[in-house]
Amino acid sequence: MSIETYQEQAVPGRQELVELYDSVGWRSYTQDPERLEEAVRASLWVCALREAGTARLLGLARVVGDDVSIAWLQDLLVHPGAQRRGLGTMLLRAALDRFSHVRQFQLLTDVDEATEAFYRSAGLVSADQEGTVCFMRPLPPPARAPGVS
């Protein structure tokens, strides 16, 4: 599988987004495809990776922020069939390069040893190492599938 050059600011279509987000189990995004597409379109920066020849969407990164003092890596995802090939690293490097002038480049991720190792390998540190902490509103309970009680 070869990769076409990544596409910055080329927002994939709604169905492509749903398929990619579903492939990694991010169902909270795909329960409302219109809002997913709206969120991606409203991002400060979007970078998509596509398979050469088929143009199939393999990965995506998106950043929100002001492009001056903060850049927040909101999403970085790679289709499971394309993982472990350096695509996530390619997307992360593209984001880090694009926002190298921004003082605060941040993200929030699940507590997972492999995920933490991935971000540490790119030179990122956990917030507590910088004497900071992240606060968030508690997440709502997951929505149930229609017809499930």
C-alpha cells in the first residue's frame, strides 16, 4: 500500500469520515454524521492521508485553536488496516511542523500505554511534567443504539 502525499485542508466527505471514525471505534462521533462533518470543517487545520490509486481515506488529523497561542490536536486516527506503517507518525509530524510557532501544542488522549508511548516518542510530555493539569466537564453517558433499552 502506497500513500499519496497528504492533503492539507481537503476535508473528506461525510461518509468517508463516518467510515474512518467507525473503523477505530469512535462511535460518539459517528452517531451524528452531520455534526462530525461540521466539526471537521470548522477545524483550524485538517490533514488527510489517502491510499495511492484508490484514494481511500486511511488517516486524518485535525487541529482546533487560534494559531497564535494554542493548537489543540483534537483528532488523530488511522484506519486499523493501515496502522503500524508510520501513518500516525506522519500525521503527528505534519501537525507539529505546521504549528511549530505556537507556544502550546496540546492534546487529550485515553490512558493507554501504547498511545502514551507513541506521543512520547514524538517528544511530547504529559501535562503533569510541565506542572499543569487538565480539567474537563464529565462526559455524558454513551447514547444507546436505536431499539436498545
